Amino acid sequence: MSEGSLGAPTRHPIAWQDPDFTDPAQLDAEMRRVFDICHGCRRCFNLCDSFPRLFDLIDATPGEELDEVPSKDFKSVVDACTLCDMCFMTKCPYVPPHEFDLDFPHLMLRYRVAEFKAGEHGGLKAELAKTDRNGKLARLVPALANWGSSRDNDLTRPILEKVAGVHRDAALPLYHGTTFEDIPAPAVAKDAPAATRSAGARKAVLYATCFVNYNSPEIGTAARSVLAKNGVETEVVYPECCGMPQLESGDIASVAAKARSVSAELVSWVDKGYDIIALVPSCALMFKFEWPLIEPNDANVKRLADATYDIAEYVVEIAGEEGLAPGLQPIDGGISIHLACHARAQNMGPKGAQMLRLIPDAKVGVVERCSGHGGSWGIMKENFEVAIKVGRPVARQAKESGAKYVVSECPLAREHILQGMERLAGDADETAAPAAEVKHPIQIMAKAYGIEP
């Protein structure tokens, strides 16, 4: 496999149960092998902060060589990785099947798994990653939870920063007393093309995701309403979180357990003829790619991967195969859509933008670069300013577009982009996005159909 080949990149199963995977000597040898290749290439210098940190470590040595960098200093490189996968998917010429066999994000994951095994992750950061428990508790007192997490709360946010390490200026998602699971289903249009196709009416399970279920049920209701308009019968199923927060911290055994249990439940719906739709791209990525690499011998995991769609991917498929239901009307104002890294990493093309371009006369501007947020990574005190810096080009492009709607397939990335736009404006009181309530491209589709939130 030569550099620059047009062959598709491939990934190996993650051998997390092999003792060699976390063996300190073998891990260090692999880190040095990969970092030496990166040092000789430097193509990823502007993707995230991991690569500048690595190159600065090397350049600061007398001989400007990797072998002079102490292994303990590699931690700063690992800590800057958001697992966005963009180096693997878009930049690196040495990914498998190239003989160099370089998978930078999964090497960073391997380091974190070793740290977790050594007891170096835990405490309050681990508690923050328990999204289901936190969501269930916060929904009991949403007003209190949202008051405490507000950026404007000078009483609680400094305490949260000191105790939990969450930067006091990082925007945190709101909680709702009514979860997406609690909201009744809309009526399904029986005369829509997707309901009358020769292969039978489409049926889909909406995997709520922890974020949509507890923090943004309006995204779920928009998705369900658009699908109902197009004749798709839907069920909302949410056994538990997909485990992305645990993956970020290296708790891969917990992720594997979630993969086994959730896939077993969702496959029972596949057996009944349902497609599976994830409403957040990180969860779709886990279902399609990460879980099969973590549990490669689990038949349910494989079947779920084959049956899973991202919500925009599913709508675009309906448009191409049956045609969308009539009724889409032009949107007042331009749209700037950020293509989330975890959507791009699914190898499905820019489905969010393609979906929005189905709206008559839609003016769609695409922002195709990492926002810098990285899930829970970007809200932490030690990372927030770096996250803002990495996402500045995205915020600048969105701001300069002048679009009325700034949306992202990843709602967390979208809020981070708005914060970056505020910084560029130099005035936190300036409204960065006039339509602040519209976060996700599926909400634009619902609006074009005249579906009120």
C-alpha cells in the first residue's frame, strides 16, 4: 500500500483484552514508533492540539529528535486528543492497509485504557460521565439543575470548576423534566411514499441517546415528526447510553458491556423489521464502527452496525428511494451547517448538508472542520481554552456566513461554536445566532414542513 493510495482506510479490532495492549513497555514502544512517523510527516499540525504538542516536545530537545523526549511527556499529547478521528479519516497517509499501520486515535485510546487500568481515571470526572444517572436525577429538579449549571451563576460555577474541574465559562446542556421517551408519538401519514412503497412501510426505532433524551428532546420530536410526515412508523427505545463518555476516559470494559446489552435489545427490533436510527452522530459512530471493533465476535453488535443509520442519512435515503412527502417550504434566512467529526467519520458523505439542500431554495453553507469540543473533553478547565482555539476557524466561518441558522449534527459542538462566535464578536451579550432554539439540521427540516416545536 503506497502513500496517497485511493484504497479505503481500514481499522483493526481493538485488542483491549490482550495483556500486551496495556503492557507499559510495549505501549511505549508503539507510541515512539507512531510518533516518529508523525514527526517525519507533520501533515496533521493544524488539526488539533495533540500534534503541535508532540512537535514542540521534539523541537525543544537539543537534537530535535524523538528519542530525546521522556516518555512521561507523552501524556500531554494524549490528553489533547478528542478522539475526533479526523487525523485517521482525512489527513494521515499511513493508515491501514499501509504498511506503517498508523491509527493515531486508537493509540491515544490505548494509552487511556492503560491509565484507567492503573487507576489514573476516576473521581468526579468519572461521575460526570454517568450521563444516564445524572439525567435521571436532574429531570426531577430541572430548574434547579439548570440554575446551578448556568454560565451566569457566579455562585455555583466557580465551585463546580474547583470541585469537578469544569471550566466556569463552558456552556453546559440544559435538562428537561420531560424526556424524549415520555413524549407521545405523532400521527403517521399513511399516504406518504415511504408508507406505500412496494417493499412495505418503513419502520424505525429512534435510539434516543442520553443527550436527546435528557437535554434536547426537541431534536427527537423534530426527527419523529419529519419521519411521521413521510410515513415512517417509529418507536423510541433507549436501554442506556452508548458509552462514548466512558470510551473517552479509557473505561473500555464498560463500553463493551454496554455494546453487548444494548445491541441485544435493539436487534430484537431489527428482527421485527425496524431500522435503527441514532439521533446524535457520536452514538451512530459507536454503533457502526467502535462497538464492532471492541466486540468483533458479537453477532448482535455486527447486526446492529449493519442496521444503523444517522438521522440525516435516513432522511436522505428516503428522498432518494421513495421521494419525500410534499410540503417542504423555503426557509427564511441562510443556514450554516457544521459537519460534525463523528458524522464525517461514519464514511457516509455530508448527509446533513444533503438533507438541508432538499428544502426549496435553501441557502446552505457548510463548515467542515473540527469544532474542538470533543464531548466532555472541551468543558474541562484544562481544555476549554484550547477547545475554543481549535474551534476558532469554525466559529469564524459560521459568523462570517451571516446565516440566520447555525446548526450542527452534534448539538454539543453547536453550543461550543456559538461560544466561539461570542469570543470573536468581543461581546458575550451579542446574539451570535438569531434562531438560537434551532440546534440540529433535522429541526430545520421540521420547520420547512411547518411543524411547530
